[in-house]
Amino acid sequence: MRFLKKNWFILALIVAILLGFVIPGWGIGLNPASITSTVLVSLLFLIAGLALPSEALKTGIMNFRLHIFVQVFIFIIVPLYFVTSSFVFKNRPELLIGIYSLAILPTTVSSCIVFTQSSKGNVAGTIFNATLANVAGIFISPLLLSLLLKSSGRQLPMEEILSIFVSLGYKMLLPLVIGQILRRWIPSFAQAQKKRLSLLSNAFIVLIVFFVFSKTANNPVFRQHLRTMLLPFLYLAVSHIVLLLLAYAGARLIGLKPDSIISVLYLAPQKTLSLGVPLLSTFFAGSPELLGIALLPILFYHPWQLLTAGILKSSPLMRSLQKG
């Protein structure tokens, strides 16, 4: 029972994917013309606006070295690293879309903060960078993905890129801003309902994943890639460890304090599922056959990064950083 309570979200994602294959008609029927998933995306960002502690942007702004390093790592170093996938999987262009989609996402918010807090890291720095990356990611991530797709020969027409940004504006940015305004009006409610809002947000993500896989279940291109995902998953697992090592080496190199290095280890290599699912759903709204493939890497990477963070939390490296 304790296992189910602790891991319900990951288990629910697995069930949602399986149900998408078993009863695709239900998902298509509950999501006519993608209206339901569009509403869920907007609700997700309304909740994100309520939950994001933007006041931390004021209190944590002075640690410039930490902030610059983390943001550069998330939005420049990680995407550049994942360009290597074009050499490993050069004959699988659809898979590259999924890996690039993972590469450009910002970091997680809640898990980074929880792990940093429990590991005695720089909590204010983590909150600042997680918040900044997720707000900036609404615009930076689609732009980076467009650039990476262009480099792989899948350039989007300018009118389609503009259409995506307009769509992101009213589906995601507007609800986020409304959520932030509501947070200022009812801060005690936002704080008191934090766990319930997180639970609701996760439930919406599970529903969106179900709708996505219901739509792509019978697509032959998607099924072909699904059968050959073992090597890509291994590549992503190793890549996460490599990125952890790069983040640690870089933080040491620029002379960050031990508590800030702890923050870097959780912030820099992680990728958000909460923003990733709605962001990619919006980006690939016109190409549903690609959306399922684009989501596979992040659906694998998410539980893997949580497992790695849990191991890291109890590691000798973390104990040595905590001693200073």
C-alpha cells in the first residue's frame, strides 16, 4: 500500500499508456477534436501559475553564478549534448524528434525542491532557477526545438512556428499569468491547497497521456518505433548519468559552494514532465502521429531521473557535500 501511495503517478502513467492501446476508442471519444486535452493543458498552466512561488525570484536573485550556470546548462549544454543522438540514431528521424523534444525542456519544480531540501542544499537557489526555467521555457523550449528540427532536416514553415507561439500564448501563458494573479489575491489558499493542486495536476497529465496514446495506438510508424525502444532508453539512461557528471564538474570548476552544487545536481540534468506533456501536445497538435513518439523519451526519462535522484541523495558524494 505504501508503495502504491508513493509511486501512484508513475504507475498511473503506465496504465494510461496501456489503456490507450487497449481501448483507444474511449480516448478518442472523450477527446473530440482534441478539445478536452486543450482544456486540460490550460488548466494545468492555471494550476502551475497558482503553485509557482514567483516571490522567490526576488529573494534568490543575487546568486548570479549559480543562476547563469543552471540556465545555460538547461537550455544550451543539454540540447547540445543531445545533438549526439543524431549520430547514434541517424537512420531514425522520428526518434530524434522525441529525443530533441526531451532535450529542450526546462527542469522539474517540485521534485528538485523536495530533493534539495532533504539534501540540505540551496533551497532558495533551487526555487529561483526552477521557477525561472519553467516560465522562460514556455517560449525558449519551442524555439530551441524548432532550431534542432531544422538542423535535422525537418524545418517548420515560419507561419507554423508563429501559429505555435500564438497557441502557446493563449493555451499556456495566459492561464499561467491568471494563476499568478490569483496567487497574489489568495496566497493562503494556494499554499494550503498545494498538495491537492499537485494531485490534480498529475491527474490531468495522466489523462493527456491517455488521450495521446489513444490517438497514436494504431499508427504503424509509432508501433514500429515502440518495438525498438530498448537501445534509445539505454542511451537516455546513460546520458542522464553523463549530464550529472558534467553538471558536478562544471559547478566545481566555477567555484560554487557545496550547498549550491547540491542544487545544481538536482536542477541541471532533470526534465519536467508537467510542462513537457502540455508543451509537446501543443507543439505537435498538427502532427498527432509524431506526438506519441515525441513523448516516449520524457515518459522514460521522468521515472529514471527520480530513481537517480533518490540514489544520489543517499550517496557518499552527497554526504561529503553536506559536510562542506
